[in-house]
Amino acid sequence: MAKSYVNPGPISFTGTIQRNDQVANSSAWIRFPHDLKETFGVGNLVPVRATFDGQVTYHGSLSKMRGPGAMILMRGDVRAQLGKGPGDSVEVLVELDDQPRRIEIPQDLAQALRSRGVAELFGALAPSHRREFVRWVEEAKRPETRERRIAKTCEMVSAGRRRD
């Protein structure tokens, strides 16, 4: 059964980029300053469209991880586009993203997933994980690199590993 969300309209706030420096390759995030249940009618995993500093838009989810409240992930490419890092302030506009999450799978990747019998496993991944695999494959500049990344994607999906 699909979740039913309350749409509170756009929510603006200023946040500080945080990152756990004690963990190698940890993600960066910004705390969401409102209670998810009160704001969106659900307690976790709210699909949103976030715009940072009025420049960079990210489709992701507000989620409760560790700590008292929800957070939104700040991917490395988003931070690079903004020229910001941990400790920096950022203006955030969050809106409920009620559009279906569609990820276009390149034909060569889709074929490899089918031929290796892992297409169903790939399809069961969260949209953000599918999108990350697709982005990684599509960033390859040389055909040989792309082929290696497609093979590695199939291997990782088969082993239940994500690309994060």
C-alpha cells in the first residue's frame, strides 16, 4: 500500500552541512528542522525535491537516520556545484515530490542486467540507488570503462551491494 502524504507546500530554512569525519567516505547531510509526522503525515522516508541556495535541485528523501530528527542527504556532486562543504550554511527549499520516480536505464545496462539475471534485483533497489548506478555508468568517458562499470554494476547488484 502506498503512503499517503500531507503536502504542506514549500518549506524554506537555513541549514548547516554536516558530515561524520570519524567515518571514511561518510555522506554529508543537513538536518530538517521540522517533525516529519506533523509536517508530511508520515514518520519517515518522505520523497522531496530540495533546492540548495536557489541553484541546485536534488530529488531524494527526508529520512530519520541517527539523531532526533530527519535529514536530507547532500551528495558530493551537489556540494561541488555549490562550492560548499561541512560547516557551511546553505539555504534549502524543500517540496513534497509526489511524482513517480522514473530512472531511465541505458539500453546496454538494461541488456546486461537481463542477460545476467539481475534485472529484477536492480528494479527492486531504491530509486536513489538505481540512479547512482546509472549515473556511474553514464559518466564513463571511454567505452572500455563503461563496459567495466556495467559488469561491476551487475556483480554488485547480484551480491546485494549498493553504489554509495
